[in-house]
Amino acid sequence: MLSPGGLILPRSFYQRPVAEVAADLLGQHLHHGEVILRISEVEAYGGPEDSASHCRFGRTARNAPMWEAGGVVYMFLCYGVHHLLNIVTGPQEDASAVLIRACEPLAGLALIRERRGGRLQGPALLTGPGKVTQALGIDLTFNCHPLFTPGGLELRAGSAPAAILRGPRVGVPYAQPEHREAPLRFALADSEWVTHRQELG
DNA sequence: AACACGATGGACT
DNA sequence: GTCCATCGTGTTA
């Protein structure tokens, strides 16, 4: 099989407003080697006035990938410990990206468990942005990696979700109230593989 | 050169 | 619920 799973998503998929892409990322499949994950929870960041975004103080060396045209990866190291995966959206110069917060495992479960420490099972394996990148086996070296071309990390068409939940983003106490409370977190309504379920409506 | 600070996760009371 | 590991980055000097 030349293209296992769904078709690879074209670059145009990403060249839209970040909240729109975020919702449409739910149910799509991340492929890396033998591991395949179905995206179950995301958050939208960016736009000109988002005080929760890494780009709130303008362009820097770290956030440069967020200013690229949509379809590439923006990785960053959180707390010196966890690598977090973002998918850049919109046209070039539009600093926006979607944080991948949780996934469901579709393939490569044995490798995922091994990478996650060997003893865990169930949602504890993949409910959290740092857990997703550990399961995929990716780190800062994937910064700017294109998702719309075959090879390495890829995003492929999955199955459309039956229903979606929205709620405030997690872990952004430093943002202004209107940005803290904005319903920019999206999750599969029928999935157990979601963090902080109680905060979602 | 020095320093403060995280878009977290796991262990523990 | 609490505690805290750990390091790249941005800011300040």
C-alpha cells in the first residue's frame, strides 16, 4: 500500500483561520513510522491579539515557525521537560497554530507504551500535549517539518467526528481574561481520550 | 553573563 | 489537593 490510511491532507487545508482548522483537525490522523494517532483534543492560538499566544510579543527566534504559511510543525519545549506539537495555520505572516493536546491510538500501541514508560495503558497514554509527542517520538528537531508531504510526520484524512465540545484553553493564567475564557479548545464529544472533560461544554 | 519563566506530567500526602 | 524536575528562550545588564 502506497498511502496507508487516508489521503495526505493538502496544504490548502491549513491555509484558513486557526479556529476553523482546529475544529477540522479533530478526527484526522497523525502518522509517524508505525504509530498512527487520531486527534481527539486541540487548542487554537494566535491571531493579532491573542495574549495567550507565544507570538503575543511579536516575532522571535522561537516562535518564527508560527509566522510561516500553514502546514508545517511548530515545536517547543515546555518546562524544560516536555515537547509540545503545534500545527501552523493561515497564510504566511499570520502567526497562528493549533496545539495538539490529546489523541486516540490507532496503530503502534506496543511502541507507544514502550515510549511512555511501559506500564501505562488507556487514556493515561495520550491525554496531554507532552504525552502525544512522547508517543510519536518527536522533539524540537521536527520544527518546521511539513505535514503535507510524504515522509516523517504526516497528517492524513481520518473520520469526521460525530460531535465536538468547546471550552476554554488549559494552562494560560497569564493571558487576559477574555483570551483565557475564549472557547478555543476543541475535543471529540464521544471520546475518553480528552483532558479536563469537566471544563468542556 | 545572569536570571526568570513556562500552552506539563508524574509522584506523592 | 501539593510539589517539583529541567532547559531553551527572551529579557536585562
